[in-house]
Amino acid sequence: MLVGTNCAMQEPAIRASLDAGIIYPEQCCPSPAHGYPGALGIAIPEDKAG
């Protein structure tokens, strides 16, 4: 299990977890829009961005 400790490390930690096939239970700020879009290459439209 990999646990992130700060915002700057969320994208690299999520990518590394996926590459290694391990569980990444929750990022530092629990939001699906924090870290995951950048790590997974998902574009969020401006009208949906918070």
C-alpha cells in the first residue's frame, strides 16, 4: 500500500501505484478530482471544474 502525504506527490504516487499494481486507498485531500485526472490523463471540462 502506498500512502501520499502532500499534494505535489499525488499524481506521481497514483501513477506509481497503478504501474506496480498496488492499492492507493486515498490521497491527501479526498476528492476524485485531486490527483487522479492528471495521473490518468483525464481532461475535466472547464464547466465541470471546481
